[in-house]
Amino acid sequence: MAFTILAAVVGPATYLVERSTQLSASSREQVVASNLAQSEIQVLDAEATRSFTNLTNMLGTSTHTATIGSIVYTITDNLYWTEGTSNPNGCNANATSSQVLEPILSASVTVTWTGMAPFPPVRSTTGYHVPAGYSSPTTGSVLVVAQNQAGVPDSNVIVSLVAQGAASDTAQTVQTDSQGCALFPFITPGVYAVSLSAPSGQTWITPASTPDPSQTVTVSASQSTQADFTYAQAASFSITYPNIPIPWAFGVSLGSTSLPGGETIYSPNPSSSPVTGIAPVFPATTGYQAWLGQCQLYTSFSGTGLGQIAIAQPGTTSAINLLGQPVTITVTKASSPVSGATVSVQQTDANGTPLSGCSNSITAVGTTNSNGQLTFLAPIGYVTITVTDGSSSTPYPSTGALQTPGGGSIDVPIALG
């Protein structure tokens, strides 16, 4: 019994002693990491005093290691420009202000080490005011404003500025602040490429359906150039469509009223194969509609059956219905059904004139069954339908065109002469 009681007491006590020893060692490592962070700040301070230009040449992120005892410490420096003030109206407010805000060179030092759990990384930050006389009327600046698809400023986005052509400045990298702003001051006049870096595994896209957002800007002396970015992680759509013949050669359009110009149309290359998906897609907050054809805007047919909206979520695939006009053709000759007749479609205007600037060739859809019928999905707009039974060809209607705004199925009788 005595031995049992002793074991019950000694066991937990031994665990507490071992745990205390482990925590004590980890605490010492955390103190070392804190000292390294402060030492790194002192190194940056000394460099700022010796040569502010050298400090600005360190813009971006750099990493080095220090081994103390058996522990390897990783020290990460991140230097970036900030505007030196927080404006509740966002960084765009500074573009119209007559006051030039003093930029501040911010520095953040992060120290991590092997076996650091449960402690978090040690961080230390500081900022450097621009020395008097450092500013020059021979240089300019670039202000980058980044926001997501909802118009919300995006922070911690990596922005790169790369000199093009004869400009002498080297590449610089800055992270956006809480207002989605990134500032590049004291830039030699010239042409520069400004780009945003998406996190690993993501594809970013602009409202104009351009992947990997980038712009070319021109920097002039004593002036500030602004580059605005709206972007989001790309989405995609999988298309669902009725199980009837579809003239895929007319292509598929995808539109949203919240995109530039009121609507953007994505038109996959016309082919005879089903279009099963569209990517990449900007996740517009108002959603999308997809319809057959590339010649008409769906907003031209408001109040019709084109009221189905699909929302694209960033980084995901969503389903969207393909909208069109189901048409059932009934072909007769001498009051008898004609089987095997070929039905073709051509997109036209309201007068039956073939449209220009889009896929408007005459496209065969299919052939009629034993009842002289064929049901197919017609593209949105106006179409002229041609039926060929092998001996004659009769367009319908003979004047004008059949309006296909989308919605419920319509029946079209065609009597061959």
C-alpha cells in the first residue's frame, strides 16, 4: 500500500518537474529571440543613421539565421513605405489633397526558432522618418490602391514595382496597409510595371477577366502617379443545359451588370462540342447569367426568362444554367410530316439580316423525327430558321426573323412547298 501511495504522488510530481524544466528552457529561447529582434532593430537604426539610401535599398523581405547553442533562429526583416498617417477616407483621399504627406519607412522584424511551440514568433517594429533634404524635386512617387470584388480595401497584398527600359531604379516590393495602400516614394522618372502577387495556389483576376493583375505606369518628377487595382481570387462556372440539340457553334456568353461597361461577355471559341465550363471568372457581387450565342446582350431582353442569377464565389466552382429559347419545329409537306429534314439556324437582326461581328454562320442543328419534329435550343436574339428536305430549302419566316428572347418553349410550324 505504501509503495502504491508513493507512486501516485511521485508520478505527477515528476511530470511537473519535467514540464517546468521544458518551459524554463523554452522561456530562455524566447528571451534569446527577443534579444535578437532588438539587436536587428539596432542594426537597422545604425544603417539608417549611416546611409538612409542603403536602408531604402533593403525594401522588401529578407531572411537570415543565427545559431545560438543548438537552436537555429530565423530572423526575417520586412521594410516598406507607409504614408505616415491614417486617413478614415482611405488612401484615395490623399490623391486630391494639396498636402504632400511625409512617407515613413516602416520596418518589421520577426524571429522564429526550432521547437518554439507553444510560444508565438517574436516581433519588433519601428519606423524611420525621411531625413531633411532627402526629398528631391527630380523624383516622383507611385501610390497603389488595392481592393477586392466587394470594393473593400485589401491589406498585406504584396505589390511589386519594376523599372522598364532606361529607368535606373531596381525592383521594389511593398505590402499594402490596412487601407489597401502601398506607397513607392522617391522614384526616378520613367516607365514602371506595377503588379500584385497572389498567394501560392491562387489565381487572381480583374473585372476585365485579366489574370495576374498588373499595370504600366509613367512616373514624372515632382508628381504622384496612382494605380488602382480591383481583383479577386478567380472563380469558375460549370454549365448545365437541357438535354436537347444545342448549336454550340454560336458560343456561350456570360454577363454581369456590375462589370465594366455594364456587362462583360466571355465567349469561348465556338465549336461543335458542348461548353461544360467557363474559367477564369471574376466573382462579381451581382452575379451572372449565361446564355447561348454571342451576338446579343441579355440586358436587351429585360423582363424575359433571363432572370436567373448565379453567384460566383472566389476560388470555387458554381453551377449556372445555360439560357436560350427552346424551339420545336414541325415540318410538313402536303399536310404530312417530313422526317429526316435538316434544320439550320442563323442569327439575324429584327429584319432577318445576318448580324456582323459575331458568329452568325448558318449552323445545322439536327433532323426531324418520324413526326416531322425537332426540338432544340436557339441562341438569344433573332434567328432565321432554314429547313431542307433534300429537294427544297424554305426559310422561316420568309420576311423578318423569329424573336428568341429566352423563356418558355415556342412552336414553329413549317410547311414545305
